[in-house]
Amino acid sequence: MNTLLFVEVRKSIAQWVNNKSEELKNKNISIEILKNNDECLRIEFNFGEVLAEILVTEDDYSPWHFVFFQAGDIVDGVPKMIHDWYDNDKTTIEEIIENLDKSIDIVFKYHKEKYNN
């Protein structure tokens, strides 16, 4: 794995979250950084009834390169995946940020339509 690139990706996503925090707060989306160290960045987004998570790791055994996004809801007592996305070894940092923006928008729209918030 390219550790230098991983560090750059992790820092870029942390900066993206910092830059988005006010916008997300205005949409009633809370952010909690669950873990941020040399091995992992794990961020939870709470939309109220819907949760999303970004996981940034340098794991050789995962299907993603560095970044995994997933969002889920509970429907009739059963977990339901709303959206997921992950990068690959050709994904640029700009594409990662673009796809994280899109992913947050998809989950926000789902939440707004389902829960009228």
C-alpha cells in the first residue's frame, strides 16, 4: 500500500468534513469523529433516523482502496442499506470528495423524502 497517499487521503477527508460541518449542521446532520489516528479515520453522520459512516483505512483485505461510505435505515425493524460507495486504486482525491458529496446528498434526500424533515 502507498502509506503516503493514504495519509493524504485521510487528511483530505478530515478537511472536507471540517469544511462541510456548518452546512451539515444547518441541515440537522450531526457529525461525530469516532476514530482519527494513523491507521483509521471513522466518521459517523447522524441524520436523525438514518445513519451514515465514512471509513478510511489502509486495509489490504477490504474491497475498497482507502475509503468506504455506507448509509442505512431501519425499515419495519429490519436494517436497510440506503447507499454505499467505495474507492479503488485509480480514484483520485478529487473524485473521492466528489463522491462523498454526492453520497451525503443522496442520503439527505432519502431522509427528507421519507421523514419529511
